[in-house]
Amino acid sequence: MLDKINQLVEEIKELKAASAEEAEQLRIKYLSKKGQVSQLFDEFKTIANEQKREVGKELNILKNKAQDKINQIKEEFAASAQSQVGLDLTLPGTSAPLGSRHPLSVVKNEIADIFGRLGFTIAEGPEIEDDHHVFEALNFPPEHPARDMQDTFFIATNPDVLLRTHTSSVQVRVMEKQQPPIRSIFPGRVFRNEAISARAHCIFHQVEGLFIDKNVSFADLKQTLLYFSKEMFGQDTKIRLRPSYFPFTEPSAEMDISCTLCGGKGCNVCKYTGWVEILGCGMVDPAVLKSNNIDSEAYTGFAFGMGIERITMLKYQIKDIRLFFENDVRFLEQFKSAH
Ligand code: DAH
């Protein structure tokens, strides 16, 4: 009988099944009431008493081995069936992929944070505007050549309905509603009829700033922009103001910062000048205050306007403005940790 037991132990070691049904057949063949292992238990009753101890022990080992082996085969099929329908509740969950803010939002929020620390609040205005808010009230008379500086999209055939070319229009909307002191920034989307290239787009974003109060001077403008530049681009950043022209500011200036890539030594980003332009600014022209019913004798103010794409490209060394609008996740994912 021991031989038979050993033979079965060897046989069971090699058992295989190709399906859950075959595994069940194996159970019936060896472990059911009429199965081969059970038959040995029947036979066991007939052997001599002196042998019972030794044979009984081996028989139990056989039975355990057979049960373990067949259970193991059955479990393999059960697990693979579960994984096919995705129902293995013991697996750790897969985490949902985390999105990230768009780099333009990241930088817009940072600009808002920096000016927020200086007491600037945020206001917004409409993207579809009229001639009055985009041009007229900002001291661009009809036929003024400065209107050509900005290639305007007009809506339908009505020359009075247009897409705003700059966020300076929100200055007018705010002055209409509020008397000084005014200390706000106006972020938003603007539109210009320009050919799309690595450096220009027909849709982009600006942040406008306006500060009107008693005794506001050019020194306040300069100090505000210096603080902004250092916070945004690093404490070593230098600024430089170049005289310029905008109809709504007098005097007007364009502001450069020391090149973010070479620190001012000269490279291809700054075209070997050490400086890159980031915004336009100036003292609000008294004519603009007057046309918006603010007492230009009592109040003075400064304004500035910057492109968010430009700031973002300099800050993150992005070479092509089109990347912001392509929604390529490989580009966008790189801003995951930014706020
Ligand atoms: N609106 C100007 C532009 O889009 C930028 C600008 C220049 C805004 C000077 C200002 C300013 O507020 O004072 O080119």
C-alpha cells in the first residue's frame, strides 16, 4: 500500500489543468468519495493493525498534498478570471492622474500675488469691446496714427464693435465706476490681427496695472516695477526705462529687465544687448483722467501693461509662443509643481 501512496504522491506533484473545469475534474478524480485518495482510505481499514500507524501517516500526507495542489490550481484560475473583469478587490487602487495648471495661469497667479502684496486688487472687463473703451477714452482720437500700432479685429461690419487689442480698456471701465484711490491690476485675453509665428500670436494675454491717487509720482512707478521684477525674476534682476510713446501716458516708457538667461552678459535671447523688454508704462495722461471724469488737478497716476506669454517665456525659457496653445500634455505636465 505504501507503494501505491508514493506513486500517487509523485503523480499529484505533476498535476496540471488547462481550465477551471479540468481542475474540478482533478478534484473528482482524486478527492471525491470515489476518488483515488478516498479509495486508499477504504483500503486502509483492511490492513494489519501494526502497519496502521505508518501507513496512516503517509496517507494523511498524501491527502494534504493532493488538496493543496488542486486548490492551488483552482486558485490560479479564479485569480485570472477576476483580473479579467477587474474585480480583484485586494489590489491597491490606481490613483487618478493629477492635472496641472496651465503655465499662463501659473504666471498670471504669480503676478497677481506680487501686486497683491503691494495692495493691488484685481478687476476684469469684456473681451468684446467698443471703440470708446479701447481707443477713444484712452486718448486715441479718430484717425490717430497710433491706432495702427494695434491691428484690430472688428466684428462683422460694425466698426464700433471690436475685440480688445489691449487690457488698457479695463482702465476706462474701472475709472467709469470708481473714483480714486484706484490701485488694481486687470488680467485678460487680448486679440490682434497678426500672423502667427514663434514670437507672435493673434490671441494672447496681458496684465494691466493702474494706480491713481494724490501725489503719485514717476518714482512710485519705478519702485513698483522694480519690486515686481525682482520678485518675478530673482533679486539680482535690474531694470531700465527707455522713453517711448503711448497716447494714454505722458511721459511713457518701455521697461527692460537684465537678461534672464545670461544675467546681462549678452546672449542670443537678449540679442547680445544684456536687456529684454517686458512692458510698457507711464504716468496717466491728464487728458485720460479728464475724459473719465477724474479731477486731473487733484490726482495723478501711473499705468503699465505687460504680456503674460512674454513673461512666461522669459521665466521658463520657452522658445515658441505657439506651445501655449497646442495643449500638448508633454509640455503642460512640466508645470505640475507650479502654483
Ligand atoms: N496697452 C499697451 C500695449 O498693449 C501696453 C501699455 C503701455 C499699457 C503703457 C499701459 C501703459 O498701461 O501705460 O501695447
